[in-house]
Amino acid sequence: MSIAALLALAPARKSGQVLAIPSICSAHPVVIATSFALGRARGTPVLIEATCNQVNHEGGYTGMTPADFRCFVLAIAQDEGFDPANLILGGDHLGPNPWTALPAADAMAKACDMVAAYAQAGFGKIHLDASMACLDDPTPLPDATIASRNAELAAVAEAHSPTPPVYIIGTEVPVPGGAWEEVEGLTPTPPEAALVTATLQHEAFKAAGIEAAFARVVGLVVQPGVEFGNENVVAYNRPAARDLVACLPKLPMLFEAHSTDYQTPQALADLVQDGFGILKVGPGLTFALREALYGLDHIADVLFPNHIPLRGTMEALMLQKPQHWAKYYHGTALHQQLQRHYSYSDRIRYYWTDPVASTAVAKLMALFDDESIPEPLISQHLGAAYCNVMTGQTAKTAPALLRAAVTRALTPYFDACYGAD
């Protein structure tokens, strides 16, 4: 697994060449498989990332350690015929976030163990994020403290990585998974704040005795002014980000953009042109997957009289286990129900690995098997796929329609980063 594609981003920009890479932040096998299919078809690297809450040395909410996740992803790559030499594994928001209820010393000890596990498992891209306050910390946490803790984590990665990793720094990131409420608008990161972050982090690396590793900091996370709430999307405003973009020549790295889900193809292309060399996407892909599953569910209602709707199974499961949505979705009972299933933040994605959900999906897919679905029903319930079905680009089968939905959501990222196919 090579990180050469990431190391090349900033030098290419300095020489006038625009390079970028999509970052797929998902543990769903269909999303990962679709990413590999696109990468194989285009001959591009594929960057797959896991977050600190999703995957860590204690298992995370997926139940996977970094080594487990690596094996999981490599198995899908093999099934898809994707060369693992073109795979980059990343760890996102690696820091004390899962343990902020503990005193800082204890939370950082766990964060160090987690980073060591990521490093030992061969994750080549490490996002250092110690921005969150722990039990005995002041709020907000001072920038110098964040930088020092990030450097502590980087030193652990340096000591445990089989090959030197690349790093992402920066703490001004959108809420993982999207904002909790409707977002009216966002102010891009002030350029002076971006410059200070880079300077403080460089000084912290030097103080930790790992100054040479700072040359492998390939990305700075900033707020370009993009975000999505439960029911709305804040589009990239290129003029508003002009001052931030103008400071890029003063930095040795490019910008990394989080929460780019649901941006238009033109906005993604503009982000790349403006120096956002890493475009992160996650909920938008599983949102597309859920749309397709529910479309198939409605078709099954028509074709199979004894079908037990997937929608009802998921509703019962989420009500039984509300921990992944309850503090994020508000309003009336009806509004909360709508958000559970249809919110842009797509917190239903946390439930697809639950045995109840995975069994229900397997039963739904088994109903269709590989049989052709009537075209009028595809038009009615999976209309976005209809044109490609009619031109023969997408088969009229449930697995093909499911993959096609994720492909439509992911293709604009590949187009923005690598050019239209």
C-alpha cells in the first residue's frame, strides 16, 4: 500500500499541477466495493478511512480493531480485483475523542494505544486530532495544548509504523456526520488561523523530537464553508473562501475538506481547483445506498405479497437502540421518524451492521436474487437509475441497482479529482 499519491499532492500544486484524491469514509462493504470498482476502472488509488469511534484498539462501534479493518478492506479489494498496492488506509480524527469523559492523561493514554494500533496495522494516513477537551481540561482547549498532544500522537505513530506515514493536522472541522440542526451558513477558516495552526504544529513536532516528520504533513483541515444538516446543505461559496485559498502558497501542504457530502459536481471541482486536495465523503454514500435499499423495498411490496418491509424493521431497531440518533434528531415524533430514515446526516448507517438489519437486508436481496426487475417499477421507485437501465449501462437486478446508486454518488468525486471518465 503506497502513500506516494498523497505525498505528491502539495509538490504538484507548487509546480502548477492540480492533483487531488477522494477520501471514502465508510465501513459499508457495498460502498467500499464500489470504490474499488471505480478505482480499478480508472487506474487510480483508493483511499479508505476509518474514524476513531468507528474503529479503534478497543473495537469501536463496528467491533473492529485497525488490524481487523485492514483485513476487512483487503478482502473486499481481492473480491473486486483491485491491486492492494493502490490502496491507502487512513485513520480519521485519531485522538482522545472516544474517551473525553476521562481525565486528559487517561484519555491520551488510550489515544496513544489507538494510534499505535493504527500504525502497526499499516494505516499510511493519520489525521491527528486532539482538539477535544477531556474531563479535567479547560474549554475550549488552547491551541498550543492541541498541537502538543497531536505531536505526542505523531511520535507514537512514528515509533510503531512499518513505513513512515503521512499526517493531516487541523482541528476546525465540521461535526462528524453533519450538523445537528439546519445550517444557515458558514464562515470559512480565517487565513491567519490556518497559518497559526501550521506554525504551532511545526513547533510541537520539533519539541517532540520528530521535526523531520513534519515534512510528511500533507493536509491541513480547514472549514471551506461546506456543511450539511439533517435537512439542508450549505454549498461551497467560492468567493467567500477566496482569502483562505489565497494563503495556500504560504503553507507546505494542501487543504483537506471534510463534510463535502451532497455538494454539486461543480462545487467539488471548484474545491479541487482551489487547493482542497483531499475531499472527504461518507454519509452521502450510505444515504445513496439507503435510498436504493428503500426503493427495492417498495418494489418488493409490489412483487412479493408476503414481504416484510425493511423500513419497518429498521424503524423498530432504531427505536429499540436509540443511542446513535436520539441526541441528534429533534422535533415532533413524526419529524424524528422522518429524520431517522431520511436525514442527510444518515445516522441510520450505524445500524446496517446490526444482525437484525443485516438479516433483513439479506432477505430483501434474496427475494430478487439475480432476476430482472420490471422496468416500470424501476422507473417508479429507482428513477435515478432508469436512464442507465434503459441504455444497458445498469442491469435490471437488485445487486446492480444497489451498486449503481453508490456509483452515482461517488463518481463526481472521482471526476473532480481525476477528470471526467
